[in-house]
Amino acid sequence: MNKRNNSTEKRNENAESMAWCIVTALENIVEKSRESKLNETFWTSCKEPLEYLESVLHLTKMQIVFLSIMIEEGNNASWKDFCKFLDCGR
């Protein structure tokens, strides 16, 4: 029974560390995307967290950027909100 508990604890620890990695990567992206206008510097500076999240979440880079902003701003974010966040306009 002790072995079973240890196994469950290890799985929980792995799940927690994975969630922390996802959260850290999303935080990194949202911080760097703010007022970036999604310029080349942004994409270069976020290469590693974007690649990690692509493999884990199975989303495109652009979907990950929008997801990170939605989480930061709340899930009722409009296109106008995205443009304000990224410092983009028409």
C-alpha cells in the first residue's frame, strides 16, 4: 500500500510541475507581448516558451499568444482589447 501511495504522490508532483511550467511559459509570453505589436523581437524572445506550449497544448503560436492575453485580461476580451494590449491599431 505504501508503494501505491508513493506512485500516486509522484504522479501528482509531475502534474503540478507540468502545470507550473505551463503557467510560467504563459506568463513569460504575456509579459513580453504587452505593447510589443507582435514584432520580431517578441517572437525571438518567446521562442522557447512558445515551442514548449505548442508541444504540450497542441496550439499554434498565435493561438498561444491570444490564449495568454485572454487569461491575463479575462475571457471576455474583444478584438479591441487585444489591440490595446498589444499596442496595435487599424
